[in-house]
Amino acid sequence: MSKVLATQQHPDTEPAQLPIVPEPVALTPALMKPTAPQARRRKRWPVSGIIGAVLVVFWLLIALLGTWITPYDPASMGTADVFETYSWQHWLGTDYLGRDILSRILDGARYSIGLALAATILACACGTALALLATLSNRWIEELLSRLIDALISLPSKMLALVMVSVFGSSVPLLIIMAVIGYTPGAFRIARSLAMNISEMEYVHVARTRGENRFYIAAVEMLPNMTAPLLTDFGMRFVFIVLLLSGMSFLGLGVQLPAADLGSLVRENIGALSQGAPAVIFPALCIGTLTIGVNLLIDSFSARRRGGF
């Protein structure tokens, strides 16, 4: 009996209160919308990305307009002073023949950027087209393309370039073809991986069920969803090709006289490196700022695409 009474609650004591559990709140679009500072942070580009974009735009303008804004004829020997330092007449000095270095850089940038840009566009276009063809074709075409790419990718790009130039001689079309052959396999690998992942998506299966042809699936369903990663790969490949062509010109196997790109300007004036002459320093700095600008831009683009800022 005492046990029963002990278990009964005394009438004067207050009943024990249960913990209050808040009711779940439905996530409406208004609640899910980021605040204004968060939205501004997401839209804002980092300083590195802005610097990269400025450098890339600057060099593109130089490549397009440099020939028309040169203060002197790039090929004329306007002074008897070779390796002259900075002056009001020659802002970046002169080279080993007394030619104005600023004019030579403005004229040579179009070769370095133009050839690299043309080769990059062709390499990425060929690699992407072959990757889509391999993904959407039958088994034997896929195997044939894969084995061909494996054979090409096993050849070092610089060694392949040296062999081709040694056999056929150096010319502008050959330099572009050489870079395209050397860098198409890498573009194929990247695009092939993306295409294989996208081909398993539901919207691609729906397009196949509707009876759409392969060209429609590749151009409408797959390629638009591959654009962002391919743009990043495009920037990286452009940097590689700029360095390849500059290296070939430095060895005397790239752009030939009377034309000259930035790599040729370094080679021509390398004898004055020990003297610290601007004629050899500034062309090398131009190559460096171009490649660094592209790298900063694609890094910021990749981070923005991933939602990193």
C-alpha cells in the first residue's frame, strides 16, 4: 500500500513539465535565399581573378593592335647603340642590332599569342569531337580511337615537336600542326571522361528514348554540360602551348626571321643576360605575365564554378 501511495503524485505538487520541442519549420524559397552579403560574396571575383582577367585582356589587345601602335619599325636599326638601357627614345632599350625592344615586343606578341590560340582551339576542338564520337559510337570505333590516342599520348610533345621540325623544317603552319598533334590526346582524355559521365545521365537516356540522333545528343544534351570544365582545360592547354612554342623559338626551331615571337627575342639577346640588359629581361617577363594571367583566371573560374567563393 505504501508503494502505491509513493507512486501517486501529491495534489499540491505541480505536474512535471515535458521539454518543449519546436515545431519543424518548412524551408520556403524566401528562407533558403542567401542574405545580401552572402550573395555579394558569391558574385565577387577574388583579387587574383581580377588580376588574371586584366592581364589576359591586356595581352589580347596587344596581340590584336600591337602592330599598329609600335613606336618604331620593329625591323629597322634606328640607333648605333646596341643593348641600350631605358631612355625617352627607347622606353625598354634596344636589342643586339640597336632595334627598339618595345616595338619588337608589340610586334612579336601576335605570333606568340596568335599561334598558341589557334593551336589550342584546334586541339581542344579535335579532342572534344573525337571524345563525343567515341562515346556515342559503336564498340570498334571507340576502341580504334582510344588506341590511337594512347599511341599519341605516349610520345612526349617536345620530342615530337623536335622531330617534326627537324624533318619538315620550321614554318607557321607546321608549328600549329605540331602543337595540335601534341596536345589533342590530352584534350581527348578530359573530354572523354566528361562525356562518359554525362552519357549516363537521365536526360541523355530520355533523348535516346525519344529517338534523337547522335549528333543532336552530342550537340544539345552533352556538349553544353561539358563547357565549364572544357574552358578550364582550354586555358591550361593554351599555357602549355605558349611555353612549347616559346621554347622551340628559343632553340631556333620556332618562328623564323624576319618574323620573331617572344621566345625568339629572348634567344637573340641571350648574350646580354650577364649584363642585365632589358632586351633579354622584358621578353621573358612578357611570357611570364601572359602565362600567370591565364593561370590566375582559370583558377578563379574553377573556384567560382565549384562555389568556392
